Amino acid sequence: MLDTALCECASGLRRVRCCALDEAALPNQQGVVLLDDQAATATKFFNEKKYAEAEALALTLLDLAPNHRQALRVLFEIRKAQKRNPAAEALGARLAALPGAPAARAAANLAFAQYIIGLGRYAAARESAERALKASPKDATAHHVLGVVLTETGHLQEGETHYRRAVALLGREDGVVLSNLAWNLKLQSRLEEAAALYEKALALRPDNKRGIGGYAQVQAARFEPAHATKLLDDALVKWPDDRALRLLRVRLDLLADNPEAALARLGDENLLALELWARGQALAQQKRLPEAVSCYASAKKLLRERENAIYQPAPFIARAQEYKAYFTADRIMPLPRDETPPRRQPVFLLGFPRSGSSLLEQLLSQLPGFAAGDDFAPVADLANLIPRLTGDKSAYPEALDSALIGAGADLPAQLRARYDLPRTRLGLTPDTRFLTDRAPSNLWHLGLIKLLFPQAPIIHVLRHPLDVMLSILSQDGRLEGDCGASIHTAARHYALCMDMVKHYRGQLTLRYLPVRYEDLITAPHATLTRVADFIGTSASLPGEAALRANAARPSGPVPVHFAARKPVHTNSLYAYREALKAVPSLFAEVQPVLAPWITELGYGDAP
């Protein structure tokens, strides 16, 4: 009997012609070609905006030949326009996977990659973006799209390469490409270059709202808040309903401790997740904690529902078990390590997100000879390279065993060279002796760090776990594995990461110094003196007042988080206590998970 059940993805096709398709039953190319004329008619209907006719004809053709490229493209575009995302994704993925001429494959993969990018799922778009480029390596748009994907997934220098290749292939300067390249350079902390490119890009495309927003953020990071404010205010005169520009302006209000202005701009109706967080932060500045917590919770809920931010702990639990099994004292001791003193000593700053490592990096950058490296080109990227460098069929960390054999002893030196290379583009001054590395993934890779930089100082910023959870609740940042989708999942990931650090400390001899966030904000000069002595620098520290001002411009790169820095204050010191008074049930789910760590870290019994 004919299976007439429609596909669950809502494409409008029967499931046996869609997501349950048996590819062995597809018509051959000779049969597909017979439908080309009718597919051309469907395309004509679509271009003439006769969408009902185009949809009906495309559905008929795809019921006969689910692999007809032109009909599939028409239905994909229609479902995309209707925002029927599951259907559009299923159709686009099938279209991108079809065999055919390079030009057709490039166009299909490019269209699908751009669609997935539009959903904000940059990592998922990478495969199609790469396939488009391989099929059409001289296509400037393909390079541009891959540049976007790489930039937004943290592969900044690779992204820069493809942006610059796109510019070269275009043979002219394009405002959108230059603007995206400027954003990439901003993320690399190359703010002067980014500002110059934004000026050029906006001269070419003054209507590029995203470019204006990016330039405003660069100017804020360059300590030019007045110019950033003017850029956004002028843009909002032209586009008063643009929510992205409005949100950036609200963030400047919050940085200026002007919650009244922020709330007035936002209103309180039909707010998106990022707007809810901003509203919550404004309410918190006004000490209206129950309302603030309600906004934060609503924002997290929207993040989970609309962006599918779901924490899946299984891969991280498996990774922890694998790393613990490999990185033991007996197994690591025979492995070669690079004992050569580095030209610039990396200083690894550990800390679960919102623990205070960014504040420590800001303060250290004020010391002579120090530069801020933030989370640029993390050690985790090197771990992924090891199997390829060694030729070992095993995955990391098992592939490290190849370092025991023959020329494998050079592996630590090779990896160090790979680590140092991207940092040569950061604009470091010749007198830079120490470069901080604040990548969150360093918590996982202390074993590899030990092999590459045996004497590197490792500073672990610790904060009361409930304050960490409260800060995560109040912020919009996406954390590793979407663990920040709720404070309960954040607590589970926190416990996993802290247990990993505990394992490394028990198995390896590390130059490890724990630093309390609470000490950093109540006694910054004394705490920073202790950190500087541990690192081994003789640099003179700024005075207490200068440190508390936290306003000195660093001589080296300026990471993104510097734009949001404020004078050192104690407003957030044990803020969880006030939050508990305002919302007694706030930490009910996380206390059983965090109580052992609260005690172990010396914060006393869990409240």
C-alpha cells in the first residue's frame, strides 16, 4: 500500500520521500532530467512570487524524484521564507549532499551554510561552507562565508585568512567583507587595525547597521566611550526600531551605571533573551533583586527553548574519565617535555567562567612586561593537532605516546612553536616578558601544559561557588557545552571541571597558586603582589589607588572583556546572600552539587 504519511519535519512531502527516504530507490539521472522543464516552471513561479503555485509544483516533482536539485531548491527556499526551520534544514541538507557539477554543489552548499549561519549555528555550518569552497575555490563568497564560520567558532586567524582571500578574489573593497574582517581583528584584540578597517568599511557601506554596532564596540574597547555612544545614538536616529543597536546602547548605559536610562530604552514588553538579561542587570543595579532574578530566569528559559541550548554532560564525563586514566604520574613521567625557557613566559589563568580570571588579567596587564592574551589560540587547539603531527591512529591523549618513539621527542617543541606562532600577530612590544592565557579550556589541559611549559605559573582564581552561579545566571554568555543554560547544569559542569583540576594537582607537580576572588577585590594590591612574586617578576606594581581604578591602558593587545571593565569594587562580594534573602529557593537545586566544593574550598558550610 502507498505510504501517504507526511514527514514529521513538515516539509509537505511524504516521509518516504523526505526524512525516511530510501536512497536506493531514487530515480537515476536520466529519469530526473525528464522533469527539468517542469522544475524550471516551478522556479519561474517562485521568482514571480507565485509561491502557492511554485510550492504545489515542487511537491509534485519531488514526490516523483526526491533528488531533483532545482525542485528541491525551490521547496527549500519556500520553507526557509516561511521560517519552518526543521523542514528547511532537512531539505537544505539533502540539497547540499546531492552529487553533481562543482558549480551546482558549491551553490547548494553555500546556500545551506548561509541558512544555518542565519540560525546562529556556526559550527553546524562549517561542513557545508568547506564543501562549497572545495567545489569552487576561487569563489569570493565561499571564502567570505567560511571566514564567518571560522571567526564565530573561535578560529580567528583561519577566519582572517579567508576574509583576506575573499577581498583579493573580489578585486575591490567590499564594505560587508571589510566590516566582518574588522570584527575578526577586534576579537583578536587588534583594535587599532579593526578601527581603521571599520572606518573604511562604513565609508563604503554607511547603511551597514551591523558594522556600526561592531565599530561602536571597538571604540568602547579602545576606551572611547563618547565616540561609541555617538555612533549608536546617530544610528538609532536613522533606525529607531533596530533592537541590536538599541541593546548595544543599553549596555553602554549599564557600564555607565545608569540603570534608569537602560530600563527606559528597553521597556518591558516582548523582550528577547539578551534584552531580558540587560533588563535584569539594570534592575540589579537598582537593588530590585526579585525582579532581576525573574528576568534572568526568563532569559535562560528562552535560551533553552528557542536556541536549543541543552547541556549534554555525557561527552564531558567521558572526557574526564579518559583524561584521568591517561594523565597519571607514572604515565606522564617518561614523556618528553620542552625545558627550553620560553621567549615570553605564558601565565595560565584558570577559573570557571565568572570566577574572576578576567579581572586578574586586567590587573596583571598594568604591570610592566605583561600583556593580556585572553583565550586566543588555546592549548586545546594543539591537542586536536597531535594525532596528525605524530601520525598516530589513536586520538588525543593516547597519541601522546608517540612522543616516546624516535623523533617523537620533538613533539613538545613542535607544539610550542604552534602555540607561539599566532601570538606573533598580537602586536606585542619587545619588552613583553609575560603573556597571560585565560582560555577556559585550560582547566582540561593541565597535563599537556605541563609537557609544553613545565615551569609555567598556573594561577587559579577561585570564588564562592554560589556567587559564580549567580553571576552565570545574570549573564548572557554561552558556556562550554551550553552548561550555562541553567544554574543547575552550570553547577554540574563546575563540579566536573573542579574535579579535573583536583586530579591534575594530585598527579602532576604544577606551579600552582590558588587566588581568591574575594581577596582580589578587597585587597587588590596585596593580592597582586603575591601573584607577581609567585610568577617571578620584579616589576613594580601600580599603587593601590591605580589598581582599584583599573583604568590604565595596556601596552599590548586589548581583549574584548576590557571594554566592560570597571573600577575594582566589592558590590558582588558574597552577593548570593542578598539573592537568597530575596529569592529563598534560588539555589535549591544546586546546593547538593556545590556543597562539597564550598566546604573543600574553605568557604565554610553551604548556606
